[in-house]
Amino acid sequence: MAVPAKVCERSLPGGALKRLMPERGERFRERSAYGFAVEGGSRDVVRGQGPGQCLLTGGDVSIGVAYWYLQGGDYTRDDVERDLRKSGRARLTLGDAGGTLDGPGAHLFVDCPLGKRRDELLEISAGGGGGGADLGDRAVRESAAAFAADAARHVAQDLWRCPGAQNLPSGPPRIG
């Protein structure tokens, strides 16, 4: 199945999606997307939009990616560490960003201290399923994690301009 070079309002690379989509079936579609485009978006405009979301489909597979700005201590790095101890989760590391890989879902948390508390995080989650994909398959999990990393870099660097986000490394996150 052909996957575009750029997805989610032409903001994220589509390469990591190729292993997640079936070879045949209904054509690839971007069903909905908001909050990923950079054009005309100052940080104040982006903040006013709230969370971003993008739903992609092809064949009988659906892949979603979304982000939220977490502030006020509602969810902190301590909570990320607590959630890592839950059964079936693996650690994800992308430079200073960290998170979990849980089945077909990858969740990365990037420090984004823009408020008074200085403990704010961006949560970026990507994953999906369908199409008979083996959700325990390492290639499927690695692809979901790589797509989450692409989204994390874009959201933290280009949209929210989080301090230190420019230091997020290129490539997929480390698993384990």
C-alpha cells in the first residue's frame, strides 16, 4: 500500500507507517487531523488549539497519533516511572524523553517547562491495530515507537518549542 511521504497535515514523515499498513486493501487515507500544521501557528495559537490528533487508515488498519500538554502536576515523570512497572510495558527512551511501549501503543513524554511549575510534559501517543497485525510483533512495536518519536520531535520542536527539545535525537527511540 502506498503511504505518502508526509502525513498528519503534511507534518510527519510517513516512513514508519509502511510496516504498519497492509500490502493490499482499501487505499491509505488521512481520516482526520488537527493540531499538527505549523503554517501560521505561533506558540500562542498552538496552545489555543488544545490537543492534536491524527487518524490514518488503510485496508482494515487504523493508526492514530495524538498529543496533550500536561500541566499542574496531573501526570509527572514519577507517574511515567510507576506506569513502567505495569505488566507488559517496555521502556522507551529518546534522548531526555521517556515513556512506555504497551502492545501496539507507544507513549513518549517530553519535558516542556513553559508554565510556573516547570514540570509540564508533552505526551505523544501513537498506535493502532486491525488487519490481523500481530500486536506483539517486534517490527510492529518498533514502527509504532518510531512514529511516536517522529511526532514527538515535531510537536516539541516545531509546535510547542519546548526548551531543550532541539536535543531530541533523530531516529527511533530505544526500546528496553
